[in-house]
Amino acid sequence: MAFENEQAAKAYWKANVRLMLTLLVVWFVASFGLGILLAEPLNVIRIGGVKLGFWFAQQGSIYIFVALIFVYVWQMNELDKKFGVREE
């Protein structure tokens, strides 16, 4: 990757780290928060006959993780375009 200057490289890395931390927080809240900490209150809600807290613990956090992978790819492509380092 060729950046215009060191400042652009640092800005790119800062934006990349911010994106990763944001997505990790979302994943943590979904898996640990909804699947463990809030499982009992969420179990009052049923979707398709399954308790919502149980669903988040067993399936929901996995689906959210996969969705976050796609969000990361999309956002990184946008970031690459912004900084002119897009792969071709």
C-alpha cells in the first residue's frame, strides 16, 4: 500500500482500529450481553417457540458474527477507496 504521507497512513490505521473496536463491541454485546447477562429477561420473549435468550446464546451471536464479517469487508472497501489504497 502506498500512502501519500505518513499522516495519511496513521489516519487509515486509526480508522481501521476504530472500525474493528466498534464491531468487537457489537459482537461482545450480542454474545456476552444478550446471550449470557440478559438471557433470563430475554427468555420471556419467544420467537418461533424458542426463548430469545437461549436463541442468542446458541445461534444469534453466530449470525451476528457472520454479519459483522460482511460489514467489516464493506467498510474496509470504503475506507480503502477513501484513502486511495483499494486493491484491484
